Amino acid sequence: MTIDTATVAAGSDFARLSRRVAAHGLLERRPAYYATRFAVLGAGLAALGAAFLLLGDSPWQLLVAALAAVAYGQTALLAHDVAHRQVFRTRRAAEIAGRLLGNLGIGMSYGWWMDHHTRHHANPNHEGLDPDVDPGALAFTPEQARRSRGVARFVQRHQAGLFFPILTLAGLDLRRASVQGLLGAATIRRRGLELGLMAAHAVGYLGALFLVLPPGLAVAFFVVHQCLFGVYLGSIFAPNHKGMEMPDGKLDFLRKQVLTSRNVRGGRYTDRLVHIAMGGLNHQIEHHLFPSMPTANLRAARAVVRQYCAEVGVSYHETGLVASWREMLGHLHRAGEPLRS
């Protein structure tokens, strides 16, 4: 999932920016960074597994469940980087690692997600082309809200207030969409392998819960783990685009990516923490412009991209984490307005 800069006109705004970014060495791979990231994640998962086994029938297992939600989120973020070819040079290596992290690691289809996410990157926030703004439980425009029916109509009427509760189901819904996508899309490669790996994840995960824990605690662990995993993922991905421009006309590549994306910054002492927690996707503008740029380079690219956008007169939007949620929820509230009036 990369951008072929050769297809962009040599004199375009994006081509000039790309040359400037490349001159800073920001498109080069960072193997040591990703080796460290794999090692830290692996050590964290091993520690959580050991704690799970040693604690046994203990209410402290709910803390393990909460920490496991973060570990699942970090696994998903690493799979995201793998899919964008930030980590491995070859497609085969990326597919192997992606299926191990996605299908086997967290029970989500790598192939389905690749297809879904590629369409999002090609036309972010473009209704009818970006699957992330297709209407479902939520409506992203007043027109979508007016067309809703049944339970969705009630939810969308109050969707700003219900947003975070809805996120508790996001992890499970992604698994549902994965299975549905694999069964219905003949274009996804190695569908049988992906379904098998997802089944192995489900059997191993549920088997471990009900073999180690009594039934009531096993169910509580599952609920805490899956609900917090959904909230964590949604809190990372939703603020990146929701509430930004939803273009209905043709924009050049630079403006299509910058105007529809929002960067999230931390404070003086928390910026690096925000970067780690969001897997670098707090630099969403830079990521959308250069999807194959290693996460470790996005912070440095921000200064180059922001200065260039100022030079060519393109609005570059960046805000704090809480403010990004406020803007996103405000957009959802306005989209649901027709159902309240």
C-alpha cells in the first residue's frame, strides 16, 4: 500500500514536496526501529501471558484484560505499518507478518483490511468512495441521517453522546466484517488461510479464558478486554478524519490528503506519549501523504510538510487530543441534527 510518485506530475505541488521530504532522508527505512518495536511488543505480550497464567482465579485478571486491550491495539498498529510496506521490502514478507499479527494475533483479517484501507487512502472522507464514511451505526452527513431507518435512526439521533459506548463493540464488529469480507470477496488472496488463522485465534483465545478462569471471570475478562480494545482503536482512528472536509469534487493529491486529515499533538511533556499511544497516526497528514514512510520519521516530516503547506496556501489542521475528540463529536452531533428536528 504505497504511493507511486512517478504517477504524479513532475511539477505538481506534491511532487515538489516529495522531493523535499526525500532530500531529508525521511523516506528511508528504519529496520532497527521496527526490530525494537517487535521486541518490545513481544516482551509485553509474553509478560501479560505469564501474569494471566500465574494469577489464575483472581480479580486482578481484569487489570490484565485492560492491559491486554492496549497490547492488542499496539499489535493492530504494527500490522498497519506492515501493510503499508513500512517494515519489509517484499510483498511476501509483509503478507506473512501481516497475517500473523492480524489474523492469528488479534483475530482480524489482514486481506480484508488491506482492501478496505487502500480504498480509504485513495479517497479519504469522500462519500461513496471511502468505506470509512459509509453510513452504518453512525451517520457522517445529514443526508445519511435522513436515510436511516429502525434502530440506526435512534442511534444516529444521539450519536455524539453514544459514540464512545458504541466503540465498545468496534473490535467485535471488525471481526464480523473481516469474516463477512473474506466469505464475500473473491479478490482477497489466501482466504482459506486467513479464515483458518482467525479460527485458530478464536479457539486459542476462548480456550485459554475458560480453561484458566472460572466461567464468570472468563466472561468478565472477555468483556473488559474486547470493550477496551474497541474504545482504544476507535479513539485512535476516528479523530484522524471525522469532522474534516468531505470533498465532493476533484482535488489534486496534496489537497485531497491534507484537507481531509487532522493531526493530533500532545503537550510539552506528553507529545511523545501521544505519538506512541497512537502508533504515529497522530501525524495523520504526513501518513496520508507518504503512507510507506516509517512511523519513526513522521515527527520529523511534520515540520517539512507544515512549512510547505504554508508556502503553497494549503490549510494544515492540527489540534490537541481532547480537542480532536471534541471536533469529531461536534461533527457527529451536526450530522444527526435532521433526526432531532
